[in-house]
Amino acid sequence: MVVLTDIAAIAATVNTRALLSPMRERPFAFPSEAEGERADWFVYITTSLQMMAFLAAGVVFIIWFHRVRKNADVFAPDLFKRGSGWAIGSWFIPLAFLWLPRGIAVQVWTASRPRPYAGDEHEPSTPVNLWWGAFLATWLVTRLVNWRYEAAETPQEIVSATELLVAAGIVDIVAALLAIRFVHKLTGMQRARVTERTRPAPDPHHLAPADAGGIAPTAG
């Protein structure tokens, strides 16, 4: 849903840029009032949908994040220095939310691996790092671009700001796709761990001679 609203917001921004671009060469080439109103309405609707989708996805993600953190306690509880509540609270601490959730995610990833205490080369946390890097990039770029757009006054500045808004939308789409990959991968790892823990151990008394000794006895 976030990706779809990002695409819609990019389309609205491109539409606005197309209306204002002629003013770069001809300062008085204003779009018609009807065209301006349609462009503003398109931007308003897509931006509103984008914000609602982002908030909804954020709530769902934090609920999932807390759940996988609690699950990880079952796999390797000694890897954690903070309680599972930090998986929620860390997102709402000013400035600290720029690094605390990433640390929790790495610990959950490590605990959810088939071999939690193996070296980092075993199931490296690359999906975590890619997701978090994209999240930080989106957070920073979006704020810088919004500031640039709000400060724009001349047609040239506004057109330049819309181009940056398109770039910010693309970065956000990449971040959303990497977040989906991270969620899918970590959820799959934890399901595999649960399946492994619940699988009944084989009964050695019921093993066939070939299974028990590796070579079946031969006659004679």
C-alpha cells in the first residue's frame, strides 16, 4: 500500500512540474486556474493517502517488530540486554529512534538464526542493514526536500523542488521494498526455528539396522 501511494504521489508531483516547467522560460506562462486547482487537488489527495498508508504500515510494522522480539526470547534470551517493550518504545524516543531500533533488529536477527551463537558470517544481517540504511535515507531526504519545497518561491525553485520530491518518493519506494524483504526473511527464519523446536526427535529404538549402524547386515 505504501508503494502504491508513493507512486501516486510521484505522479501528482510530475503533473505539477509539467504545469510549472514552461514558467522557467516564460515567467508569465501561468497555468489556467482550472489546471492549477486540479493539480493542487491531485497533490492533496495523494499526499493524504500517502500519510495514512505510512501511519497504518508503521503501526503494523511496530506490532510485528514487538512480536518477533518476544519470539526471539525463546531462541536465545541471553543475547538481549533490554526487555521486549523496547521494540515499541525505542521508536518514540527523540533522536534515539535513529539507532536503537536497528540494534534491537540485529539482536532479533541473530537470535533467530539457525545457529545464534555462530559467527556473523552465518546468516549475515545484510537485510537488516539495507532496510535500516534505506529508512535513514528516507527520513533525511524527505525532511530536506520538504523544507526545500516549502521555502521555494520562484517558479524555478518550485520546479527544482518538485524534481527533488520525485527523487524522495523513489527513495521511499526502495525503503519500503527493503522493509518487506526484511520482514519476509526474518519471519521465515523464526518459523523455521519454531518448526525445528516442535519437530519430535527420532526414537533410536525404532531405527532400522541400516539407519542405526549405517550398513545393513548381510546374510551368510
